Amino acid sequence: LSEGEVSGEKIECWLHGAEFDLRTGAALTPPATEALEVFEVKRDGDTVTISKSGR
């Protein structure tokens, strides 16, 4: 998904066209059937912190 297209609150897989909710990781369109793991991202100046969100 690193090359996926972001639109609003979703990202589209460039290879298969499946869409996922950026907030929850839920699979929104086929061929995806399973949710993605979600991580919390915080930015403070030049520092970016990534942690599991627990969702």
C-alpha cells in the first residue's frame, strides 16, 4: 500500500484496487476480505512516532 492512492479516509491498493478505511483498517471493496492492522501516527516537528492503536 506504500504506493496506494489516498482519497478522503480511504486508501486504494495500486495492484488489486481494493480499498481500506484508514481509520479502522476495514476492507471496503473486493478483492480484500480482511482488515489491515492499524497504527497510530503522531508528528511533533521533525519527529514521527508510530505505535499500535489498539483498534
